Amino acid sequence: MTANAGTRSFNVYQPNGSRSAPASLPALDASPWSDDPAGYVAEEGLQDAVNVALSLGQPLLVTGEPGTGKTQLAGSVAYSLGLPAPLVFRTKSTSVARDLFYRYEALQHFHDAQFREEASAIDRYVTFEALGLAILASASSADAGIHLPKDLRDRAPLRSVVLIDEIDKAPRDLPNDVLDEVESMSFTVKETGRTFSADRRYKPIVILTSNSEKTLPDAFLRRCVFFHLTFPSGDRLMEIARRRIGPSRFDDEDVKLAIRHFEEIRSLALRKKPSTAELIAWLRVLDALDVSFRSGRATNRDALIMSYAVLAKNKDDIAVLADRIG
């Protein structure tokens, strides 16, 4: 592998508290390793699932291990269809159905009502979220457009991709609570009584991801197209790596050997197996430290052990990996 030409200076930590002189290490240039949607690798089955969801106008639910590319799929779909970057809703354990469409700042409204002489319009306290923004962006009426941020307002009406990330983190009732709204692409701001509906010509594309931490309700699943992302094989990992690291990086043989080592690590009895996202980060570290496996073993054992901090996320797994090459 070829080390990066650039360097960066940083202060080395020493536990005795003394200040060290700046040292130089190969820089980790982020640009060739970006999450460019043009470099997303979708297996044939996933492509088919996306097209079925588009044809039926139904949400696409994607499950799979963390770090296998579920979240990045939305960016790839938007890029392929020539649409703006996805509107993202990151689900929390406290999320309620309304949160997908808008938030109402009730406390701020109450405070202002108590201390201002003039009454403030309720609209000032309503902030639209991902699915709400997508519905507003699809509408051709100026009445809807005034609620959009400028970058969307200037392009409306338009179709949007909405990513509802990690829907399984939500309380169990949330998926069922939004069934009608997602199906009709319509919602009502209860505080104002106003209803907004999507123009069917620009119906938002909804992609949901799940790590399968909870079982989603059957009624919700019936209204979704489903696809499970399996962990990529060696050939797909190679394609993912080549697209993500750019043509000027590793030699193909170096990448192939590093992936083989990575797959051996995943076969170990680890509490948390590293994902494809961690593979890409690990390849960056190997490149920066100029570690190669061409001789059948790592050229720099100490550097390899250092790099395992990217792949292992607890002390037990670190110990397993250290013992493996000990």
C-alpha cells in the first residue's frame, strides 16, 4: 500500500503531563473516502426492491446489520433520480407520530403569550420535519411553499426522498399511528387546523431503516416493500472498497488481502462484528500506516494492532484480536 504524501502535525499525549514537540504522521485525507452517493453499491435484489416500491408508491423498509449501507441507500436513490439530498428523520425512543411531520414549541408559545403585549401567530412556533417538508415541497400552492426553507422553496414543486432512520427505535405505537398519513401523504397541524397534502405527481419517496431491535407491527409491514441487506461477500466488499477509496489509492492485491484479513476477523467469536463502514475506516488507517499483507502477514505488527481499535468496540474483542496475532 502506498502511504499518503501529506502530513499533519499534532501533539503526542504523554501520561506524565509533559508537553511534547509536534510529531508528523501520514494525514488521513477524507476526500477520496467520502459518502458520495455515486459510489454506492446496491446488489440486484435491492435495486429490484427500490423499483417495486417506486412502482407501487409504497415505503421501502430496509433491515440489516448496522453499517451495511442502509442509511446511505436514500442518498443513492435521490442521486439516481436526480432529486435533492434526502430529508432525514432520525428516530428516537421518545418520538411520536407528529414528529415526522412537524414540531410545535408549546412552551415557547406559552412564554411569549404571557410576556408579549401582541399575540404571536401560531405558525411561528411550528417547525416542519422531514416528511412534512417533503409533502410541502410537493405542493404547488404558495400557501405551502412559504413554510419551506429557501433551497426547497426555489425548486418547488418537487419530489423528495425521505429517510426515516432506525424506525425500530420508536415506541411501538408510532408506526401504526402514521399509517394513514404515510399512505395518503397528508397531515394536519392540529394547532392551526390546517391540512397539507402531497401532489400525487410529486409524491415523496419514503425509505425506512431498521436494525431489527424491535418487531414492527404487522399492519405497518403490510404497507411496506421489504428488503433485508445481508453482509456483503468478498467480491462485493472489494467493489465497495474500490468505489469508496478511489482509483489512486491501494493496489487491488493489497485491498483483496486486507479484505481477506477482515473476513477472518469477522469469523472470530467477537461480541460485535465489524461492519462495512468500519472496513472502509480501517482501510484508511492501513493506508496511512503503510501496512501490507503481501508477505502473508502484516508488514508492521504494532501498526496492525493499533489499527484494530477501528474494528473492535470493546475490551474483550480487542483482546481476541491481539491474541490472534500475538
